[in-house]
Amino acid sequence: RKEVEQDPGPFNVPEGATVAFNCTYSNSASQSFFWYRQDCRKEPKLLMSVYSSGNEDGRFTAQLNRASQYISLLIRDSKLSDSATYLCVVLFSGTYKYIFGTGTRLKVLA
Amino acid sequence: GAGVSQTPSNKVTEKGKYVELRCDPISGHTALYWYRQSLGQGPEFLIYFQGTGAADDSGLPNDRFFAVRPEGSVSTLKIQRTERGDSAMYLCASSLDHSPNEQFFGPGTRLTVL
């Protein structure tokens, strides 16, 4: 089993739709969690950190469920510009290794 | 300010050759990471530097791979006796320090081994 798993997609959704991605992780001693966004042929960029209490940034909401060992990303009112690959990232306690998932590809259609 | 830069942007080499990939982190960032990314995959951790020292090199696939950061700023990833399987995008990232922080990625070096 991979340490961090994501559904690779693609998720094809119409503009204005709400879409959610999940990411599961294997190590219960995980410390920190992030969502990164990667556009085609570009480098990853931080979208948001994921806090235990959940957090929101505009149309984006991130949640952490430690009991079930998953994090989620919810995108409301999808825009064409949201089309990208969304990478789940986990930092396990006691390490400096950031473990990336394979990414979930989102395509927002006009 | 200037972001993370990597050179070259593309490198084509022949099997068995030696290559060096360079990373210039953001000024003042003490933490530096190297990753390798293949098509359809997420970045795979290779090595982490805190200052000049490699704090975690557990991701280096074998002893053909080596990285240095002699002055705590610029880092070089060195690959000896390259193999076709080494072909990938090599990404460098820096962050302010070792605490869980945003990583800023460079544009990467696309390595192709023929």
C-alpha cells in the first residue's frame, strides 16, 4: 500500500460545480498535511495547508480526518482556471520527508 | 523577489554519462529538497538539506546519486553512470526552515537519458 493515495481522475466537471477529492495516508503518526496545485508542465505550488479543525480559503475547503486517516479538498463554484492536478502532501512525524500523492487531475469544462 | 531557479532547464545525455543539476534556492531559506517526478506521478522525495548538511538522504535510489550544498545555499544533484530509467523531471524546492512550511519549487530540470 502506498503511503499517500489519491484517485488520479480525471474529474471532469462543468463550470460552477462543486467537486471534492480525498486523499488517504497510511501512517497514523503523520504530522502535517498540505494540498498543492500543479499546472501542466509547471512546478507544484502550495494551495493550502490542512489544519486539524479544517480550514477554508475562498472557494476551497480542506478537512482532516485523523481517525480515518484521510484529508479532503472541496472546491465550490469551479472555474475553468481551477483545471490542474491537485497533489496531496503528508509530512510524517519525526521525518523531514514530504510524501506526495500521485495527484488528482481536475478538468473544469465550459 | 527571486524564486527558486534550476539549471539547466533541459538536459539530454547518453547512457553511462555523468550529469550535474543545479538549484539556487530562495535567499535565506535554510531547507532545500530535491525531488524526482515522472509522468503521471507526484514528486518523489530524494534528499533534504538543512543548511550545508544532508539531514535525510533516504530517498536517493542508489549510490549513483549524490547531492551537495557546500555553502548552505546552492545545491548540486550529481548522477553518475546515468541510466535510461533516470529520465524524469528533477525538482528542487526550498523553505524557510525545517519546520512544516510552504515549499517553493523551482521550474525543474527535464533529464533525458538516451
